[in-house]
Amino acid sequence: MIKILKKIKNIIRRFELIDECKRLKKSGRFLPVNFKNLILKQPSRYDDFVNILCFIDNNKETNLVDIGANVGEFSKDFVKFFPLTKKITMFEPLSHLNSEIRKSLSGHEFKIFNKAVGNKNEFNLISYKKDETKMASFKEYLDLDGKYKDTKNYSLKNDIITENIETIRLDDFEIETREQYVLKIDVQGFELDVIKGASNSLKFFDLVILECSFTKQYKDTDPSFVEIAEILKKSSLYPVIFQTYGEKVSTYAFERDVIFVKKDLLDSIFYKNYYLRGKSDTKIKN
């Protein structure tokens, strides 16, 4: 019975997202022609972009900084929903992924920097499995029982690759003033370090989406959400949407993609305000 109810819940979630897309489209937002199929097949892949559309008008120029780009999947999906994206800046420390990124973003303007982003200008060791680069991390994972992995034996058994990676601060990188700027951070436990090294850069961004932890996931690392929220608040960025996933591990949040927006955008969460923010001189034809 529980399994059946969970399946029903997942189906309902898909149609809730489609309903949200219809409201956004009615308010003047652009939606990909095949948005229904995208959401029905992979709702957890596309819900971030539907949520971002509540706050960022995709009839206007949009720009993206993608930290932890991996093979460029997020940026590729971003331009599906934000076709007027003018500039994409990507930070991906694993240089062998560049060819995949170029395939993902063929036809779009972007720059790749094969560096990590953190709180210091230094070199750090990153570890990952050859066929699982999304999980590349500077941190040491805890297993699901809360015990530390035996890194030496684990590496031998699972073909772990280690690289020495240059790490820079976002504050030392030149950020241009642009209309509608989105910052995405997904760096497997290093998100707080990124934010600490970006205190001056955060003023450029209207919306920040990043993975936050609510319990211990990495050795010698505390949950990140509270401290991240405190730092972002200083730049007038407030948490407004918490994505749901990972229920196979726990009913409760242990990590979530959290969307933070500038204070003046908070009221855009209400249906009645979709239309106000959807007004634009130029409309993309669906």
C-alpha cells in the first residue's frame, strides 16, 4: 500500500509541475514546446527551472554562473527554459569533461574554467570514481550508517581517482554587471567554502541555487544550511524554495537544493505576482 501511495504521490507531483508551467505560460513566460514530456519523464531534473521561472523573467536577457558544471547538464537545461541566456560562465575542475560540456552547449556562448571555487587560492585534492564524476568532492563522505569510509581500501575497491586541483575565490574573479544573473553551486559538500569566498560577488546575483545539507554528510564537516543562509542574508538573499528528493534514505531532509532570491523578489512566489513580473517589451513566441 505504501509503495502504491508513493507512486501516486510522484504522479501528482508531475501534474503539479505541469500546472505550474501553465500558470507561468499564461503570465507571459516562455516554456519549451515539449515541457510536458520533459516533466513527465524526469520531474526532478526540471523542477529547479520551473521554480526559477517564478522569479526570473525569461523574456529578458539572463546570465548564468555554473559552479560545479560537471558535463554541463544544468547549463544545457537552463538554456531550454531561458533561451535569451547571453553568457554562461562554467567552473569545472575536471578538465577531461570539457569535450562533454562542449557537446552539451553546442551553439551557445560559454566559457569553461578548469578550476574549483572555494574560500582560498590554493591547491586541493579532489577524489571521484571514473564513471561517477558528479560525486567528485574535496570532502570525505560518510556512509549511510554514519560511519567513516576506510578511504584506503575503498579507493582500491572502487577505482577512485585523485587529482590536485587549483582552487580560486569567486571574489578574485571578475564578475561583470549584467541583467538577471543566476548563480548555481553544486560541489558536493564544498558549497559553504564557495559562499565564504564570494561575499563581495553575491551582490551581482538575483537568484542563487545550491545544495545545502541539514545533517552531517562529510567527515569533519557540519551541516551547511544555517551558515550559508546567514552569509547570503548579508547580501539580501533569502531562502524561498526547498526541493524534495532523497526519500529513499530518509523521510526528512538531509540535503536539498535551496533557491535563494533577492529580497525584492520574494513576493514573486504568489500567483498574482507572476503577471506583474511577466510584463516585458519583448515576448518569446512559444
